[in-house]
Amino acid sequence: MYIINSSKEQDRQFVIEQEKYNVAVQDIQGGEYDQALSLLEEVDQTNTKSVPVKYYIGVAHFYKEDFDKAAQEFSNLLDINPYMVKDSEFMLLFAHTLINANQFDEASIVLERCKNLQTPENMPDYQDQVNQLIKQITVSS
């Protein structure tokens, strides 16, 4: 009986956290970054290794222009899932974040990696963006 009740509670908790996550993603899309962060941080407390949750926490901080926190979340994301270094769009966002956080050395490393990644179909100008960011670092540092 205990196992059945415990399982039902876990299922209920999962549904609640999934709903919070879904609302938070909608909040980000609607520009409600503080609300999104509040929900995502609640979910993050019980799902500390959730890649999507870490990603959207970083995105919310990015849009709030809290680039240091965004960079930290994206770094945490890479600790959880090192294969994200193969995600072209994520790496470009990470590079933008690091540049805005004045972490130019780290951004250079990320951009060097970006140069060797596949161009996403929805971003035909991907390599141009990478090259522009490299130039921006050269001017800024």
C-alpha cells in the first residue's frame, strides 16, 4: 500500500512540476522573465539535473540582461550535459552571453567551437554571426 501511495505522490509531483515548467516557458515567450524564473527555480530545486530547466533559467536571465547569472546557468548546463557543446544554437547563445558578461576569453573558446559546428537549417547566417562575434571580441578586448 505504501508503494502505491508513494508512486501516486511522485506522479502528482511530476505533473505539478511539468505544469510549472510549461507555464514558465510561456512566460518567457511573453516577456514575463521574473515569473518564469520563480517557477523554474522551484522546479530546479527538485530536478537539479534537468537540462531544459537549466536552459530556460539561463535564457530568462539572458533576457533580463543578467548575463553573469545566465553564463553560470549555461555553464551548469554543460556540466550536466557536456554534449550541448555540439548544439550550434546553444553555443551561439552561450557566446553572446559570455560576451555580454565581459568574459571574452571564455567567449573566444566557445566561438572557436562554433566555427566547427554544423549550420542550423533555421540560421543560414550562422557562420556570419560567429565571425561577427569574433570581431566584436577583438575590438572589445
